[in-house]
Amino acid sequence: MSIFKKVAKVADVAKSPQGRRAIEQAKRYAQDPKNKEKIDRVVNKVKGRGKSH
């Protein structure tokens, strides 16, 4: 499957009622300060800016 077909499939899911619910749930989760800190830690670790321990 080409990357374009995969992106199109993801876009279709995001437009569905279930996809919109999942997106809203993720937004609410990300707004919580504790969760935002966890997300920032993971992002920094993936980008190579986190501590190794």
C-alpha cells in the first residue's frame, strides 16, 4: 500500500464519527497538566533531548 493510500485511509477514519470522538478524547487528555507533562517527556525522549535514565 502506498503512503498516499495510507494517509487517505487515516483521513477517512478521522472524518468518521468514531474518529472524531477519538480526536476529541485525545485533545481532552492532552489538556490535563499531568498528561501534558508526560506527553512532553515522551516527545523530548523521542527527539533525543530527554535524559537517558
